[in-house]
Amino acid sequence: MTSKRYTEEFKIEAVKQVTERGYSVAEVAERLGTTSHSLYAWMKRYGEKSPQLAKRSDDQAEIVKLKAELRRVTEERDILKKAAAYFASDHV
């Protein structure tokens, strides 16, 4: 018997269907083609109080913050490029 491998995102989304959307474990397991046993294990690992999920949320928050900072710095760079081009031309 071969066992399927699921990504971490797949497992987290499966857990969310039970914990946030209110579907039963049996229903989600059947719909996703996995076992209830696996889903319960994923709930234990990725449930609301799991350290893996907390770390992942912290990482996601940092990514959002860094993307915003990158956008800001890119805009500042573009403004400085335009200003440098303006002053380098004959508009002095």
C-alpha cells in the first residue's frame, strides 16, 4: 500500500476546513481523499495553538512587512533617479 505525501499548505488548509469553516473531520477527509486519522494528526500539529503554525504566521507577517518596505524603498529610488536626471539636464 502506498501512502500519499501532502504539502504543509495542503494540511493547514485541511485543518482550517474543520476548525474555521465547521466541516466535520470525516467529511473533509473523504472530500480530500485522506483518512480521518491523518486529519486528526494534522489538527494536532497545525491546530490553533501549535508552534509550527505560530512560527509560520510570524514568518508571513515578516514577509508582508518586508514587501511593504521594499515598495517604499523602490519608490524613493525612482524619485531620486528622476531628480538626478532633472538636475543633470540643462534645467539649472
